[in-house]
Amino acid sequence: MTSSAAGAGSAGTGSPGSADTHEWWDTAERLDPEQMRELQLERLQQTLRHAYDNVPHYRRTFDEAGVHPSDCKSLEDLAAFPFTTKDDLRENYPFGMFAVPRTDVNRIHASSGTTGKPTVVGYTAQDLDMWADVMARSIRAAGGRPGHIVHVSYGYGLFTGGLGAHDGAEKLGCTVVPASGGMTARQVQLINDFRPEIIMITPSYMLTLLDEFERQGLDPRESSLQVGIFGAEPWTESMRAEIEERARLDAVDIYGLSEVTGPGVAQECVETKDGLHIWEDHFYPEVVDPLGEDVRSDGESGELVFTSLTKQAMPVIRYRTRDLTRLLPGTARPAFRRMEKITGRSDDMIILRGVNLFPTQVEEIVLGVDGLAPHFQLVLTRQDRMDHMTVMVEAEPGSTTDRRADAASEVVRAVKDQIGVTVDADVVDPDTLERSMGKLRRIKDRRAES
């Protein structure tokens, strides 16, 4: 689906605003590349000093690596500084990574901690203002304008999605419906009654909402929604096409992670939909070897690494995201480089009997099989001392027993043909796979139980 040259809204019932109108651009969006690099270097040098002077972890790791903030004379010099990982954040739980007194921290967010201690992130008042600014910029780039109603279906609470989207939409001058996740039937009612132009939601939960529209006998193509801003999980171009076709809206990607600030680190522009522009005046990106430390050139794929440039409470230096992408020149926002849509995570890669695969590869297959919903889970077990994988996938409502059996066979055959590994497939009833905060857990590793 392609928006018209005038901007957003070609898919919907009316235009939510000309997203490419330069009058909406802020000062940073108007910088030329040299001005951007000068700003980045100035802020990077300040951040390195702030982290070294106020966070014992960074002082220790910088000293061990033999580097000092004064060694950073150019952006390329950042490569000499050590990486930060999620393990570092957990080892300094809860407040050891804070660079300001705890009493100066206005808000705390945290991850779920399902694989260990949660990762804690703190924000000063200035940090929250910056976050709201980049979120407002993101919503503008997606086609949002002051006065629009924004339906926020990201989870609220310790998860950064809901409050981050909420604050950004309010900063832009929008009316916010803080729906959060769950109560799907009620969300459909609110969308019908309040008539929002924009929805911010995970792509998998959007598909659940569309199913609910249809279950209630409603055509989602006739809703007021014109733009969907989707994040918090990887999603494919096939899923974008399905959402745009079923909902008649423009589906754009947003990227962020709590360790860096939350959503709003990068945003896809509605007029191009060609990758996410990184707001580089606040977040400096690198792409590195996923299995090593070498920095890769723009255009080369690898693991995304971020250094914050303006955070007070909890600066992060060269944080390894585990997300796989590559950096490309800016298009709709020339001041900022783009990152390709995330294709997977280095820690989500499954090595099954010597074959590497990612959940997004399976998603492409599932979306191409009639009778299947785009909700699936990969269950890893051991059989006869060998790793084994079963693709658990929900059937579309009304799918017959014979159609389910045929669909399962198609999935098995396609995975073998396209990925090169033998798996089982189990087609289950709709709405039976476990969901959390609107997201489906893609991988369930039960090999230790086998």
C-alpha cells in the first residue's frame, strides 16, 4: 500500500495531515549532515563525561578499557569505548546505573524481568520532556497533527509503551484515549464511539482487534482510523499489507527500547514507509558484528547499538540492543539516517539441527497459508536427544478440521522448502495462544523439560 504524494491518509477515509509539509519540522529536522555531526559530537562528549563522573560502572569499565572521555575527539572515537549490555544493567540493579541522585528521578520504568532481574530505567523531568518531544516528532512523522484523537493500546505501567505514547501525543496537542491492552470488545466500541484518527498498538494485537471488529459484524475498513503506529515487536511487510488491506489505514513502524528511553527512538515516515528515521540528535546509532565488536559501515547488516546523547538520569554508552538491521541514508527526513525494519534479534535466532532461523521467517510462511491467523508460537523441545520445533498457530474463525490439517501440512512443507529444516505444525483454536501486554510470545523453549 502506498500513500499519495500529498502525504498520509490515502488508505483511510480522509487525510490526517500532510506528513511531508516542512512547516511541521522542528529545528533538528532542518539540520544538514555536517551540522548534525557537530551537534552529535558536542552532546556525545558531554554524555561520556557525565557517565564517567557519576556512574561507577562506567568509570570502572572505561578505566579497564584504557579510555577516558577526553579521548573522544570525533564520532569515530566512540568505537574505542566499551559496550553496555542488559547484563550490566541487571548487575547494577536497581539504581546503580543512575547518574543523578535518586531524589532527582521523577519516574522509574522497568522491564518484566522474565529472564532475570528487571532492567530499571530512571528519568529526570528533563528526560521526560525530551521523551515527549521525540514521541511528538514521531507521531507527526506518522501523519498525526494537533487535534487528532489518538487511541493508545500499548500497555501502561512499568512498560514504557503506554505512557511514552500518551505523553508524546499530548505534547503534540492530540486528544488521548488511554485504552491500554485487553478488553478487546470494549476497545472496538471505543474506536467506534470516539472515532480516533490514529491508533498506537502492537501489530499482533491490532490483528486481534480486527478479528473482533469482524466478530461483531463490523467492517474495520469503515472505521475512523487512518494511521496505525505499530511497535514493541518485529513485524513483516506481509503483516503490514494485511493490516492495511483489512483496516484501510496507513501502517507505520515505531522503534524504541526502555534501556535507551522507550518508544520514539526512531520512526517510519508515512509518506515513504521505507524504514525508520533515527532521531540522531538524541540517540547515536552504530551497527556492529553481532558476534564480535567490529563496527560495520552504513549499508551493512548487523546488531544495532545506541548511545544516548541527552539523557540525564541514566545515560547509556554503546548499548547492545540485540536487534538486527542496517543503517541507510535519510529520505523523508534527510537530516537523520534510517534503520531498516528490524528483521529479528540476535538472541531470538534459533539454531535447529545446524540451521539458523528467525521467527519472522516463519511468520512469512504462516501469512501465506489460507485458513491461518497470523498468531503463532515456536515451541522448542528435545526428542531422542535432538532439538525439535513445533509451530503452534491459531486457525482463522470458522476454519474446518480438514482445512486445519491441510494448513498444518502446508506449513511443514514450506518450512522445509524455504528454511531447510523439518518441523511439526499444530493448528489450534483462535485466541488460545498466550499473550502478554498485547504481544504474543514467539518462542517457548521447553528443551530443559524434555
